[in-house]
Amino acid sequence: MHAPVIQSIVVEHPTADGPFGAKGVGEIVSIPTSPAITNAIYNAVGIRIDRLPVDQAEIVRQLAEMNPIKG
């Protein structure tokens, strides 16, 4: 819901290396994305996320545990 819109561009250039001429170029750029986001969350609020998708309610819960409101 909070992720930016991603536009895919299909480049058709067949190769004999992959099945039916397919190339696996999209996987390489998606590998570091999740760790970068979870590390940014850790750097911002000090909470380490180790599951995907990142659950905002879990972040709020962990923040509340770290800093309980004293009444």
C-alpha cells in the first residue's frame, strides 16, 4: 500500500541460453530490495524486521514494548 508504483519494461531480445529465449534480469534487482527496506526501518526506529511482508502493526507493537506509556 505504501510502495511506489513500479513500471516494468519488456525488452524482447531472444537468447538461446534460457527456456524459450527467456532471460532472468528482473531477479537481480529485486534481491537487495527487501534487506534495504528492513535495514532502513532498523536505522530509523531501532526495530529489526525478519519477516516479509513488513507488517506495520508489528512495528507499532514492538515500538510500544520498547517505550511503554507511563500513566
